[in-house]
Amino acid sequence: MLKMKSKQMISNLYTRYESISIKFCYFLVFSLLLSCAENTTKKETNSSKEPIENSSITTKDTTTKTILCFGDSLTAGYGLDDINEAYPALLQSKIDSLGLPYTVINSGLSGETTAGGRSRIAWVLNQHVDIFILELGGNDGLRGVPLTETRENLQAIIDAVRKKNPETTIILAGMQLPPNMGPEYITEFKTIFPDLARKNELELIPFLLKGVGGIAALNQADGIHPTTEGQKILANNVWAVLEKVVQ
């Protein structure tokens, strides 16, 4: 009888010990899991901060504004050995030397008339433009295009630029014709540009070819298109107006 009671007591003690051991194991595992979770949370918190701190150090402002030169062969640099000798590229060099945040785009097309410019302006304006230099009309005059048509086309181009972005600054390049076109036509042609500038409140380059037009040494054999030296003077004529806008 005593042996049976002893066995029963031993069995009961073993069962209680086993129960306590299991509970202790559960507690130990739970503690370990909780500790790991806290460490993971700390790591995630720290790692989430690192990119923010790094980005605040490495981010730089690389924003630049766009100057678009929209014109004919005078802008395109017809007859030059290198397009970098045309006045848009010379303007870019000047701007770079002053550290100004502008990129100059040459959108000149040799032989372009105001009608041609009007037909392609929508495509050109697919990009954002901050300053728009409009240099067209010379080929109209040399071909004897009716002046009402030239005026209407230039106005349509101006309207298209303003509609796309009212904040775009427009600079209009004035042109003049050689005397063989007749005095009446020449005089009326010359007035188109200042008239449009006043009407639309534009910046005006009075005469793009000032100091170059009619001077054989500064023009190519055709007497119309500037040489490399002539293009430098064109760039100065444009810069005299553009400088006030970009500074």
C-alpha cells in the first residue's frame, strides 16, 4: 500500500514538473520572439530614416530654362562649316560663361517662310519654352509675299506661343529688305515688326542684321547669309535684348 502511494506521489510530482517545464519553455520562446520583434522594428525605423537623411544631402537643383530660336537660314546657320558658329550656339556660350540656367535650342530651318513657321509651330511647342525668339519674315520679303499674309502669319505664331504658355517671353527679330524690292514694299515690310511688338507687348530686336546686312566682308558669296564673323555680330544684336530678359 505504501509502495503504491509513493509511486502515485512520484507520478504527480513528475506531472507537475513537466507542466511547469512546458510553461517555462513557452514563456522563454515568447520572450525571445518579443525581443526579435523589437529589434526588427528598431532596424526598420532606422533604415527608413537613412534615405531621407541621405536625400537631403545629395539632392541638387538641376532645373534649367529653355530659350528657343525659331527662324530661317539665319538662325539655322546656312553655309557655315559648323552649326556651333550660328548665333544660337554663340548665345549658349555667352550664357554658359555667365553661369545662367538656360539651354538654347536652335529651331532654324533654311528657306522657312512665315507660312512654314505657322504650320510647324504646334510641333515645336510640344516642349516647354521660357523664352521664344521669333526670327521669320526675310524669305517672305525676298519672294514678294503679300505683306498682309506675312503679318497674319507672324501674329498666328505669336498667338500660338501665348496660348501654349502665357508666361513665355517672346522676342521678335526685326528685318529689313534690300532696295531692289521697291520703296513702298520695303517701307511697309519694315514696319511689320515694331507694329507687332507694340500690339503684343513683345521685346524687339530692331534689326537682326544690323552691322552685317549689305557688308560684303561679313556675308557669304550670296550676299545674304552671314559668315562666321557676321554671325558673331548677330549674336551681339540678339544679346543686347536677351540680356535684359535672362538677367
